[in-house]
Amino acid sequence: MSNWHVYAAADPDALNPRNLALPVPGIRGTAVHLVKCGPLVVAASDLAEQVERPTPEELAAHAEVARWFLDQGATVLPFRFGVTAPSQQAIRRLVELNERALVRQLDYLRGRVEASLVAFWEREALRQALLRTPAVRRCVAAARVSPGSEYAARVELGSLAERVVQTWREQCELLARRSLMSHVVELQEGRLIGVRMLINLALLVPETEQETIRAIVARLQESLRGRLRFRLTMPLPAFSFANIALRVPSDIEVAGR
């Protein structure tokens, strides 16, 4: 039984219409085919069975297919993981049912890419900031005089560290927004992963502004060197900004519906 996993839709203008298979492997190493669907092409591969809980490798393969379109200079609309259909004909019906919304979203993303900007605090910077705090010096002194108060001092130090990091987080986000907002179309906040991450921003960036964004982030990094560390990844397919509520025929599955 066929189970076609859908990766992305794209504007075919920048693609070779005779090339019906992509040179990049899909999930589980499967071949990725281009399915012509009216004014669009859709990348999909037959996995034979549905992926219930995707592994990091499968999520990466899904994203890499969408990335291939970017590398070809095509406008791409990535689908979230979990859209599957029983046949190529069913994919065509899905696109036909949602054609207007898909084309409108592609037009919105045309000439734009996603950028990921995250920032982390440095351990030594936090240590130095805490040592400059009078309350920390009092905790350290109290622990030396009365060893029994060491646990309470550790709790107080943890609370102070959280307040310092929260202040840095607010300052970092405000600084990033002020520096970048006039150069991006949209900005979204992502979930913070781990205790050291201060910001996690998804930016929708005009292709013509990419070098400007890189220069701004480089200046931010230089001004905060030793205290914060920035990581900018760009260009990416605009997964964070591809938000279409698909109308789905009964024989097509969409994870999370």
C-alpha cells in the first residue's frame, strides 16, 4: 500500500520541468518525486507506511528536501511534517482543494527566507556578574562563617542567578528587536531550549536583506562578546511562517489535526 509523504510545494518557474525526481534523498532514503499540481509542483515520496513518531533524522530529511528548492532559487512553501496521501492523484486533489490559499502563501514568501537567531549566556560572564552582586558576597561570607548555612546560600545564589539571566534575556530580546525589526517582514518567538538559551527568534527576511542581517548580528556579537553568544542560521525554508489550515479530503492524513 502506498503512503506518500508530502514535503513542500513550490513555484516551478525556477525548476527543470522534465526533472521529475530530486537529487536529494527523502525520509528513510526514499526517492523524492515532483508531482505537477496545477500551477505548483509538490515534492513527495512513497514511504510504504506512515511515520508515527518521527526521529530527528527523519525531521532533518524532511527539512532538507524543502531546503533543496531554496538552493535552486525557487520559492518554496514547506509543509509541516505528517501530511500523507495514498497516491499522487490524492496529492493533486489536496492541492486543487487548497490551490488559492497555497498560491497566496507562496506569493507572500516569494523573495523571502527564514532566519533562525538564538543567543546563549556564557558561564564565566554569569559567574562574574554574580560576584559583583553584594547579595552574593554576603551569601559567600555567611557560608564561610557558618558551614550549616551553605544549603540556604546555594538556594539564594540560584535565585539570584535566575534573576540575572532573566534581566539579560529581556535586554537581549529588546536589543535584537530594535536592531532587526526594520529589516525583517515578520518575527516570531520560539521555545527556549535549555537553561542557557536567552532568545530563540524566527525571522522572515527579504533575500536582499540577508547581508544586512548578518552584519547586524556580527555587531551585536562584538558588542556583547564574552557575555553572550549569538548563532544565526540563514537562509532556511520558511517553516515558521507557512501557516495554512489545509482543507483535507477524507483519504489524506495530517498529523495533529
